[in-house]
Amino acid sequence: MSRMEQRRSAQRRPAPKGKGTTRKPGGRKPRAGLLDRMIAVVPVSEATLRRVFGWGFTIAIGGTAIGVATFFGVPGMIGTAIAEGMGRAGLRVEQVEVTGLKRMDRMAVYSVALDQQSRAMALVDLDEVRERLMRYGWIADARVSRRLPDTIVIDVVERVPAAVWQNNGQLMLIDEVGTLLEPVRADAVPNLPLLVGEGANAQAPAYERLIDAAPALKPMVRAATWVGDRRWDLQFVSGETLMLPAGEAEGQAALVKFAELDGRDRLLGGPYVRFDLRIPKNLVMRKASGLERTTSIDPNAKVQAEADKSLPRDAE
């Protein structure tokens, strides 16, 4: 055998067993990834966490794609198509959660939230939803947000009814500053004051200040009529009408004086049907018969007694 043949034979000799690159059993295990280590320490199931990370990744990729498309001037329909694709992947509006409502029709809020060209979460215009909600009188403020993967959350601050406004035969519930809330029946809210007349709703704060000046009379007032856009007439539960002067301070002072006189002389529930204090120094009292008597207001005088003395016996 030649030397050449001996070299070839040596090259074909098989490698000894057990000296390959295969790792022995029990060798070093592969290290866990960062995500796996994070999941291991969080007290939530692995499936739930991976689903949350998956939605977050989908939103991030989708948002980036839409942003890039917009930056480079790609037509809006492509961005819409991307968002629709995310919707088909599961990011669609399936629920509307509303908090803060006590009196307003809940279905009206649902209707606004779901009235969208697309149910894809990324395409819901939160600002537009809020703007439309703010058109309702009941809603003083609203916050609209997304909660992945499928919920629109609406937090509402609702106005509080403070009075009933009557104008041209129509009754409307209003709040403390006169904002119109909704039509109402006469017997629906008997404990609220009734404000009557054109523009009376806008005077709701002024009326509250007026009646707070004489709190003893508050439960006795059935309605308050705003007259000539300048003054109040008060109608009492016992049937009488009190005519107050123009001007907020003047009206309050006259009402306080009338409350003092009524507490001393029992004017309400007596023979008189109207009291006129439009001229604050004079109290004009009228009986149902139409007979009137004017008395100067003297803090030390008994108004009703002096007025009665001046009446003929047959007039009483």
C-alpha cells in the first residue's frame, strides 16, 4: 500500500463516540427571558398577563402605523383600514359603562356613545362624544375614556334640580342657576319652588337670595312671579299675594319687614288677599271686597289693628 492510500484511509476513520458537540444531560439550562421573569412575580395568571401585553403591543403597533401613515401623507382611508383591522382583531366597542347618573335618561347617554361610524376602539372620537353629551341640560360635566379591550367609560357630573319654571303654560325643571333640565309635571316635584314668568328661570339665584333673607316665610311661599323683568310678586299657600319693590336689596328689605309684621300681627291667613310693598314705607292691604287701606309702616305699630280701625263696620 502506498503512502497516498494510507493518508486517505486515515482521513475516512470515524470519530470516536461520545466526543461530539452534543451537551450532556443535566447541562446548563437556558435562562428565562425578561418577560417570563416579570410574569412570575406578578400575582395574576400567566394567560391574563400575556393577553394584556398582547393588546398593549397591538395598540402600540397600530398607533405607530397610523401615525407614520399620517406623517407621510398617506390617505386617511389607509389609517382607517388599520384601525378597522385592529377592531376585527378584538379592539371593538362592546360595552359602555356610565357612572354619575341619577335622574337623566341613561339610554340617551348610551345612544350618544354608540352613535359612531365605526365601533373600532381606535376610531371612537372621545372629544366628539363629550361635546354631544354636554348639550344635554342635565350634564354639568363629562369625562370620556377607553378601557381596553372593548369598553367606553363615561363619568358624568349631573346638575341638581332647584326649582320649576313656568312660562306660557309650560313647566320646566331648572337647576340653581336656571339651566333648563327637562319638562316636568306640576305634581312631580312638589317640594321645589315654582318660578313664574318670562326670564324667571334666569333669576333663580336672585330668588334664592331673596327668600333666604326671610327664611321663616320660605315654607309659606307657593310661587314667585317675575314681573316686568324687575321685581317679584310672591303667592302664599294661604292665598295672599305680596308685591315687592324693584331692586334686589330693596326687595329683600321689604320681605324682611313683611316677615316681621306677619310674625307680630298675623297678616297671612287673615282677611286680606293682597299686600303691596312696592313703596317700601307704605303697606297697602286689600280685602277680597276690593277695599284697600294704606298704612305707613311704623316698627312700633300694629299694622293690622290700625288698618281695621279705619274700616267702616259694614265694609268688614
